[in-house]
Amino acid sequence: MELFDVTIVGGGPAGLYSTFYSGLRNLKTKIIEVQPVLGGKVNVYPEKVVWDVGGLPPVQAQVFAQNLINQAMIFMPTVYVNTKVEQIEKQGDIFAISTNSGDVHYSKTIIVAVGGGILNPIKLEVDEAEKYELTNLHYTILGMQRFRNKRVLISGGGNGAIDWAVELLRTAREVIVVYRNEQLTAHEAQVEKLNQHRVPILLNAEIQSFVSGTDDTVIEQVIISQNGETYQFEVDDVLISHGYNREKSLTFADSIEPKRKDDYYLVSQGQCATSVPGIFGAGDIITYDDKVGLLVGTFQDAVLAVNKAKMFIDPQADQYAMVSSHNEKFNEMNKEILEEVFTGGNK
Ligand SMILES: Cc1cc2nc3c(=O)[nH]c(=O)nc-3n(C[C@H](O)[C@H](O)[C@H](O)COP(=O)(O)OP(=O)(O)OC[C@H]3O[C@@H](n4cnc5c(N)ncnc54)[C@H](O)[C@@H]3O)c2cc1C
């Protein structure tokens, strides 16, 4: 049995930064992620530009995710992907973490960083919709180029849908928004951008069916119903942004008390601590007063959670890590980086 100091469940921004910080604090670290790739929710918006992380120039989300992964790997943690944590139980002083592959991982502490859980897009309930998923019916956008000069119909009126509509204005020939409610619920400023570009927005409207062309798997027309009338739109692509269902797969065994009724959450106890000594939380999964559910919030949580884990294992430990400029761990790497700066890469 290999025992780790810290096991981080979830490889999104909170889990990745926890991994880095845990290494910085000399903790033997493991990270477990259910998806085949690390990065968490940031992988849902790879081409979006992220502006609101301090000290970082505006950066495409996919580059940002890769930077986070690179940083997390600096202290060579043990990494499991394609691995779903199913249950956590207490065995004496340590935790046993069971996964879908049947393996059990052992750890002195755990940082739960599962964000919104395992997210699956809410699918469209229209006859035979699945058959178009391999061609021009999308639930997320992995690259803008595909939509260059295309006519794209978007179904949805929340932040996700409207953010995509605004992004698509840069590449698509035409964007049409269809939403079943009376009013869009997205941020006003984004809606205003659509209005400025005179994007047709059909409210009280929903997709009723699709009409394929000669290729039976390609949508050529979308039939929309609105206030008892039906309308037909020629399209190149259809994007459905109706939100996500959260798979509540992670449970806590009876050896772990107290937990909330739905068996998914531990009772939170202020910032990043849970009611269970040795289990901490970071990122979107945890709540506390004035919690910031953004990337910057995940970093603060990660630092707090790791520091608490460190002090749980060693109550005499410093409360937080030495600042990076004084940290001996970076001495060698600093030399390389500075040499590169001074020589402009020409050694
Ligand atoms: C469209 C969109 C745009 C956004 N834009 C911005 C922005 O511009 N700026 C900003 O600051 N924030 C933005 N955010 C918010 C930001 O992405 C989140 O705050 C951040 O991703 C939360 O990180 P997290 O690590 O807590 O959770 P997540 O990113 O959700 O990561 C959690 C990870 O845990 C994994 N997981 C879940 N359950 C298990 C399990 N049982 N076993 C193993 N792994 C599991 C999941 O697969 C996932 O990879 C945006 C969010 C969205 C949806």
C-alpha cells in the first residue's frame, strides 16, 4: 500500500493549483481526474480569452489550461486520468479512496476539488437528434474556425449560450438565437452586443425538429415553434447550450460523518475546511461567505486547502509556503530561466 500525504480529487484549476502548491510544500501528492485530460471546466471554453487572472496578459483558455498543467507537474505528482473517484472512506487514521477501475488509493489527507461534479451537457429532446451529433449539431465549441462564414443557430438564453453567440460574431456569417423563455438570462452587456449586431433573437421559441439534406446525418433546416406558429431556418450548424447535468457520483462512506443528506457534499466549516478532519475542499465545489466562484478564487482556495492539509499532517509546520523568490526549490530552475532572459535564448 502506497500512502500519499495529499490526494486531490478533480483536475480542474483548483485541483491543478493545489497539486502545484502541495509539491511546493513537500507533500507527497496525487491527483485523480475522471476525464482523459486535465483542465476541468476550462476545457469547455478552449478558445475563449481569459482576462481576469491577476498578472496574466489576456490568454486563450486552452493555453491557460496548459500553463496550469505544466505548473502542476513541476514537483512530479502522481497523476491518474480517466479515473472516477466513487467513494471515500476512513480506515483508522487514513482515507481509502475507491475508484471506478476498482483500485483503492490511500492518503493522509484529501482535497476535494470536483467543481461542478462530472458535467454532461443537457441533450436536446428532439427525434433522432443524436444522429446529427457527428456532423453539425454541437453541444460545445472546440474551435472557432469550423464556423467561419457559417450560419449558426444557437438554442439557449443563459450566459453559456449568449457568450458563444458573441464569440461567434467574429467568425460566423450569421448567428440566430432561439430561447424558450420570455427573456434572456445572460449578462446584459453581452446581450447588448448581440443587439448592436442586430442578431435575430427569437424568444418563447424552441426547436421542434430538423430537416436533413441528401446526407441524412446533416441538418439543413431547423423547424422552430414560436407562440403556436412554426418557422423554418436554413442553417450550416446548430449549437445547443442548455446547461449541464451534474453527475453526483462521489459519495462518502458511513465512516465519514457528518455529511449532507444527498451524500455528495461534506458540511463545510468556513474557508476550505470540511466537517471531517483531514478532508478539505477547493474551487467551485465549496461554499463559504463571500466565496469567489472564478479562477482567481480557486487559487486562493487551493493555497488554503493545502496549508490546512500540511498543518493537519504536521501541526508544527509553517502556516504557508515561503514566497517563491526565497524558496530553495526554485534555485536551479531560476538559474535556467534567468540565463534564458539574459542571453535572449542565445547561449
Ligand atoms: C463558459 C465558462 C466561461 C468561464 N470563464 C471564466 C473566466 O473568463 N474567468 C474566470 O475567472 N472564470 C471563468 N469561468 C469559471 C471557471 O472556469 C471556474 O470557476 C473554474 O473552472 C472552477 O475550477 P474547479 O477546479 O473548482 O472546477 P472544475 O473546473 O469544474 O474542475 C473540476 C474537475 O473535477 C473533475 N471531477 C468531478 N468529479 C470527479 C470525480 N468523482 N472523480 C474524479 N474527478 C472528478 C471534473 O471532471 C473536473 O475536471 C468560466 C466558466 C464557464 C463554464
